[in-house]
Amino acid sequence: MSFPVMSGLRAGVIGVFLPFAFAASAQSTAPLSVIDWLDKPAPLGQLPRAPAPRASKPAAKPVDEPAVTNNGSAPHIITRSLDAGAPANVGLVPPAVTGMKPDLWVGSDVADLARRLNKLPDLELPASNALLFTLLLTEASAPNGTASAQNALTLARAEKLMALGAVDPALALLEQAGASTSRSLFDLWAQLGLLVGTEDTACGALSRARYLTNDAGLQIFCAARGGDWDTAALTFGSAKALSLLPRETLDVLDRFLNPDVFEDAAPLKSPRKVDPLTFRLFETIGEPLPTGPLPRAYAVADLRDIAGWKSQLEAAERLTRAGALPDNRLLGLYTNRQPAASGGIWDRVRAVQRFDTALNTNSVEAVSKTLPAAWHHMREAELEVSFATAFYDRITEIELTGKAARIKARMGLLSPAYEMVAVALGDEIKLGPEMALIRAVAQGEAVAKAPSDALPRAINDAFSTPAPRQEWIEMAKTQRLGEALLATLDSLRDGARGDSRALRESLGTLRALGLEDTARRAALQILLLERSP
């Protein structure tokens, strides 16, 4: 029985104010009174005259004040915590688009959510990544309805987006939540800006409100970027004297601030630990670090025009596998220019370009000839779903036979049009021993005879007699849908790697919570994609 949860899919101010008081000293024999006539009291019985009003100024208009109370009872006073405002929902996609309700996090504890998001491993299945991005980007309220809870949840969501390589969405999420004035959000916002080259925005905010960060490195960098070299040098000297920064960061900052001194010096060694500021500083002094060994978020820097084409391609493939880059962006890079070398990624680019050209000619023979090679190379890169999503609509009306027809069918089943493809699939198309199950799952059904292998059998059970995890269902009932889905996605990853019970429970839970499309696509990807645990 399905549970209808879905509705469809910058410490106080550190600025130092130095008031300068200027006073003129004067000799006086007696103190002055505030009211001069107190020094010269009038004779007894004579009252001082009130000064005549100035004719140059019109009489003041009556002040519009509320009526005076007509009784002596104490007024009713309303009190509210300064942190108890009701912040607006934070997110980049409205619930009407994602199908998620805005209260999906309301019943959860923010600290628990942050831990779950931090510990959630790479999900591997494109369907799982798509659902995770939906959770992270949908407009939603925070637990307790407080500003601090909203900031804590926004920070956790942005950190996960950064880990996935989705730097631009993370930046937008933090900006929407007010990172330019929030101390708790500013540091991450500035780090993300350093990765994509928009650091001047954060530095501008820091110049207006220096309390936003205690990061001496960022303060030095931003002061120098703003042309305040004296402040940068003074802060650098303090940081060095007080050991506020690691030696490696101090070394690269020294070269950044004093390039003429180190003009003939040997290049610095690569740091053992890299953060966005260090990464950006090495690039600024002309010694850019390779992004391959670094976390996924650093690959975004290679998407800029200043990077070479090969670096752009490798970064785009890495980000697309995690679902952090649109499929069309990768395709655009593949077809950007002609490869000037061979082997590795160049063979993949060449194969995709030839297939794209064949589609433009609408020639059955050309498509049949180029599709197998393109598919082979995309499978090697584990980008089959992105390839299918980008190209299936263009190949739909081309009648293919043999191997090309089987690849076309597989592409269709991995595309958003999987159900329509399954209905129209002819018996002559053989995609393996689980062909019947593949066709049934695409339509939300099961086969009568359960498969013998554990994983196909678990998938079939999830579509014949779903057994959702009741713990996760109860979470969803108490406004903890987001938390429940994070647990389900973690279990689904274990299921795709061979845990049949976890697979059965996670698929069943997705279906019970109304995420039928995600359940079907995840099951199809497990059956059709060749992945090693």
C-alpha cells in the first residue's frame, strides 16, 4: 500500500571602531549649567519668562500618537526569541517541480541530517544521484523554523553539493540563504567562489563586514585583491608571527604578496593538504595544481576557458558521472573541436563526433556503423546513461537491425522514455537472460517466475510484493521524508553492490513513498549497466 507523501516531484563584530575625540581646553571660573537661568535665579516671586517662539519656523504639526490608555492595567506584551523568525524556504527548485513537500526536513534533527549527508557515500547509480540532487535543491523549511537551524541545514546541503562537484548550485543556495551577511555560511561561500573564479564577490562582502571570517589567509588574500596592500602585509606578518596558518599556506601567500622577491625562485612543492584558497593561490602565482588527485569539486576549475580542452573534457566526464553536470554540457564539449591526438579520451571524443555526424545525415548505414563504437567508449567511461539521455530522442525514428538495434533498445531503456520503449520492444531484441524482467520492471510489473539469481530476484520481489522498511515509512509520516530518503539511498547503494535484502527494502520503500520512477530507473540501471562493486 503506497503512502502518499509526495505532492508530485557570514562572533560578533570584529570591526574595530577607533573614535577620535578632539576637545578644546578653556579656562573657567565656574561650571556651566545645562540651563543657563539656573546660574542666575530670578528674585523671589518672579518666574522666568519662556523664550518667545521663533517666527521663522512654523508651528510643529501634532504628532500622530496612539490614544492614551483609559485604565491602569498592565499592557499585554508579546515576546519572541530573536532567533525564532520564520525564515523563508531555502532551495533552488520549487516543490511544484520536484514533487517534494517543503516540510521534508521539518521533523528531523539538524545535527542528524548533517551527519547523514556527510557520511553518505558516492551513490554510483544515476537514478540515485538524481534523487539526491532533488532533495538537496528543492525549496524546503528547516527544523524548528529558526534562522540558526536554517543556516545549519543550508550549510550541510551546500557541503554535500560541493562534495558532489555541484559548485554552482551550492553557491546559489548559500547566496539565497544570505551568505554575504552570515558568519556561519560565509567561509564556505568564499571557498566555492575561489574555485569558480568569483572570489571578488566574497571579498567585497568581507571588505564591508570584516567580522564575517576569522580565516587569516582569506583576509590577506581579499585585502590584496582589493588593493589594500598595507593591511594584507600587516595581517600576513601577524599570521606568520603567531603561526595562524600552516607553513605551506604562508609560503604561497608570501609569493603572492611579494612576486618580485621570488621571481627566480624554484617552484613550490605541492602542498600535502589543499583547500580552495591554497589552490587559487598556486594558480595565481603561475603554478596551478592538477585537479585529478583532488576532490571532485576542484574539477570545476578546469571547466573554465583558461583550461585546456583535454582538462575540460576530463573534468566534465568526472562531474557528469556524479550527476553534477548536465548531459548536454558534456556533449557540447565532445563536439567543440577536432581531436588532435589519439588514444584514451581522444578516441572517445572521436567516436562520439562520428556518431553525431551520422545522426545529422539521417543515414541508417552511417548510424549502424558508428553507434557500436560510440557505445563501447561511453561504457568504458561509465557514461551510458548520459549518452542515452542526450542521443535517444534523435535515434528513435531510425530503424536499426542487429547489434545497433540492441544498443538502441538498451539506450531507450536507460533514457527517460524507458516505459514506452519497453512496451514497443519486439521479441527479437535480446538483452540478456533477464530480458523479461527488464521489460516488466520498466512497466512497474514483475514476472511470474522469479529469477534464480539473488539481485534479479530481489528486484522482482520489490515489484511483486513490495516490503518497504517500516522505520523509513514512519520517518516519512512524521515530516522526516528527507531523512528517510537519505537512509533509503544509502541502502540502495548497498543493494546495487550485492546486498539483496537492502535492494528489496530500498526499492520497496521508494515505491511506497510514491517515487515509482526512481525505483524503476534504479532497477533498470542495476540490470542493464555493467558495474563492478
